Amino acid sequence: MLKWAGGKRKLLPSMIERIPDNFNRYVEPFVGGGAMFFELRSRNLITGAVLSDVNSDLISLYTIIRDKPGQLIESLGDIDYGNNREDFNRAREEFNSDPLPVRKAALMIYLNRHCFNGLYRVNFSGKFNVPFGRYNNPVIPGKEQIMEVSGSLKNVDLKCCDFENSIREAREGDFVYLDPPYQPISETSSFTSYSSGGFGEKEQRRLAKIFRDASSSGVFLMISNSDSPLIRELYSDFKISNILAARNINSNGKGRGKINEVLITNY
Ligand SMILES: C[S@@+](CC[C@H](N)C(=O)[O-])C[C@H]1O[C@@H](n2cnc3c(N)ncnc32)[C@H](O)[C@@H]1O
């Protein structure tokens, strides 16, 4: 439902092919737009799930969609900002001024549909600062779509936390899918500021260590990342498959196009 940097829609067929045959709970610690979760759900491959992300506005939005879809639909109907830069800037200012949670969730959907590339980025004081996106005809999700997403989120445990907490909670037989911010292949392809923390080599190393720990506890793990030397080194003990993805995350036009991604599993 949300546009999200690093959204996995195009890679879903290759990923679904590689999920374990049988598993207990589904856990997704970098949920973002949740492309994998919603696909597994629509194919009835999972019932419940644990979804988490460090982005508190995102988790609060999903919680409102799950628990108060009617109020959210009403609040979306009350939004009268249009598709122009002045209105967009006013909506962004209102979002950053901490309105009530349902209103904030509705504004987040408006911003997601009208901002540049559907990005979510904050400045050092935690204020959303993505510029206007200039789309011809942005569509705000309607009642049916919100109700459908709300249905998919029933029985889902939503948490705002660092990936380490949710991976450590996974038990033997659970399936954890990890889609961290990618290790940049070149300096210009860096797009790691989803939240004020950033995600550099240190974070990739911390993640790889927790991946190994969870693997030795019998958890099924799958991780996607860019095909970079660091990632190949960190996961050299596991099964690494190449997949080609068309990505358009770079604002620098030259960086657009196909980059190699890897999908790594411990099974
Ligand atoms: C590549 S995106 C995930 C995209 C998602 N798979 C999709 O289909 O839209 C990475 C996500 O990781 C989150 N993130 C960044 N650092 C994190 C951390 N330390 N712990 C948990 N989540 C984090 C970001 O907020 C972002 O939503």
C-alpha cells in the first residue's frame, strides 16, 4: 500500500520460490512497505506474523490501519491538501507538528503519495524533510484498500524496535526475512538515511553476527542485499543466490538501472 525505498515488489517471485517449505512464525524486522509480508499473506502462506521497523511513524501507521481503519478512512476524507507544492509543504509542516495519531497516519499516507519517490527521510531533529514529488495523478488509497490491508494485519504483532530485538526473539522453526538498507555499491548509490541513525558497515556487521547466532538456534533466515564484497564476505558460510533487480532509488539519473542483488539463506 505504501511506496517504500527498496520496495521488493519486482523480486517477489524469486523470493517466494526460496522460502522454507514449513515454518512456524513469520518475522520481518525491516518491514518498510512490507511487500514480502503482504504477498505471503495474499497467497495464504502465513497467518500471523511479527513485523517491526525502527521507524516509529511507520509502525504507528500500521497499528492504526489494523485497529482503527474506520477512523483512518474518515480522517483521509478530511484531508483537503491538493496536489501542489504549497499544499504539500503545509501538510508536511502539520505532520511535523505532532498532530493526533490518526490524523498523523492520514497525513503520512498523503505525504507518501505526493513526495519525491515515496521516500521517508528525516533530518537530524527527526523532522520529515522529503520534497514535493510532482506526480500527475497521485491516488490516495480508498476505503476498500484500507479495509483489505487492515484485514491482512489482523493477528500481526507490530513493534517499533531495532532489528536485533526482533531477531533475538525468533525461536527454532520460525522464518525471519531480512531486508536491511543496502550496503552501497558505490558512494553515489548511498541511500541509507531512512531514519536519523543511518546504516553503515558497522550495522551490516552487527546484523551478520545476529544472523549467525539465530542460525545456530535453528531459525530459518533469508536476507536480501546488494552484491558487494562486504556482503559476500559476511555471509560466505551461507547459500548466496544472485538476482537481478531493476531499481530506481537514486535521485542521480546516472545511477538508475539494473544492479545485482543477492538473496542469502541459511537453509
Ligand atoms: C530496504 S527498507 C525495507 C523495504 C521493505 N522490504 C519493502 O518491501 O518496502 C529497510 C527498512 O529498514 C528500516 N531500518 C533501518 N535501520 C533499522 C534498524 N536498525 N532496525 C530496524 N529497522 C531498521 C528502515 O526504516 C526501512 O523501513
